[in-house]
Amino acid sequence: MASPTSLNSFVNVPLTFDRHFGGTLQGTADPYISGYQFVYFPTLPSNLKFYANTFSAPNMIPDIPHLLGGACLSVTPPGGTLNKAEFTGLGGTKWEVPTNIDYGNTITVKFLEFQGLPIFNIFHGWFRMMRDYRTGTSSLNSPGPVAGLSYTKSSYTGTMLYWTTRPDGLSVEYAAFYTGLFPTKDPQDSFAGDITAVDKLEIDIEFSLDWIWQEPWVYVAAQAYAASYNTASKLAHGGAATPNGLGSTVGLMTDLPTATTP
């Protein structure tokens, strides 16, 4: 969903030949600036923390949603295509009508890896929870410490809220909410070694998704999260608790409204 408000007033911006919208008083229009994107995972599989910590170093990942949000480097959302049918008239004249929509059902998120490999452990554990590479079956609904979790989509999928802001990090421009998420890759191939390659590690994870939500409540939720992030950042650096003069602090990391979300 795009921001419902904008400081630009295009009624007062003349259509200029040189596309020069700079200045101070008249004829100005602020361009959209990319690179200020954020994600948060309000819902993750209830037993993911167990699997992420069990298959590697125990108890090393205390807060998976905030870790994933902080480690996110880039997001490639899906787009949509309106398909059409073509008709031919007399003399070869052509006309068309829309037929159906075709939306992508994958989203790619890039994460920065850290010492101790928390990002790898999360997605390796999530993958093995759905299908263990040794047995080919799901670890859900098995006896032992994970007893009671049946194999249903609600048991192995999550949700993700994605939003971009203006350079202030607070004013939301674009927002989308994705549901039915699960990773389609065990990122073990990220650890190839080369003695001549000494660099950071960034892990691309492709998620399958079921629904893309861009209703008004998504923008409201994204704006609340943006304010919470802003507040948390100020508190972490010894700043004021009130984000940019909003008048009150916003509850940190409150979940999405349960009455309106799928």
C-alpha cells in the first residue's frame, strides 16, 4: 500500500520541460528515496525457536523476530501481471480485454550473517522442521519434545510485515503484509570456501507465500511499527522516548491487530 499522505502538492508544481523540481518555495517535489526498508515477522512457527537452537548451539537465539528484522539487508517483493485476450476484427484490426491476474508467490529477503551463524540456524531449523533431509518427512507431530504439534500449514508458516519510509525512518511510504510464508531453501550452500575470497556473508532466502495484503490496516500497522522502531532506537542511544514529537510513546513491537488480519 502506498502512503495516503504526501508533502508534495502537485497542483502547485508546474510541468517543467527540464524535470527540475528543486528549490525552496515553489515548483518543488521531493522524490521517493529508496534504501529505507524494514521488516518484522509478527508470526513465526511456534516451535521454530526449538528447532533453530537444537540443530546447532543451544539457546543462542533468544528473539528470532527482532534478529531477522535487524539483519535484513534487502527485500524483493513479488509483482503482478494482468493477462489479456486478443481479438481480431475486420481487416486485421485488433482489440483486447483483461482475462486474469498473475501474481508472483515468492519473496526474497537478504540477511546479514553473524558469528555463531544465527541466520543459518534459523532457516536450517525451519527447513528441517518441514522436511528432515535424513528421513524426507516432517519433524512436526513426532514424539518427544515437540509432541502435540500436528502437521498443518499454521504449524510451519509465518507472516511478515514489510514497509519503506522516507529518509526520516518514520513516515511510511509503502507497506505490505505477507502470510503463509515458509522458506524454500536450506542455505548450506552459502558456506562454500575459497582461500582467495575473504568477505562478509549475506544469505538470500526465498519464501513461498499465499497472500499479499495491502489494505489500510496494513499501513496503520506499519506506521505503528515504524514509530516503535524509532522509539527503541532513541532509547538505545540515550535519546528521548517520544518519537519525533508524536506526543506519546508507542508500545514497542505490539502485534498486528488480530481482528482484521487473516
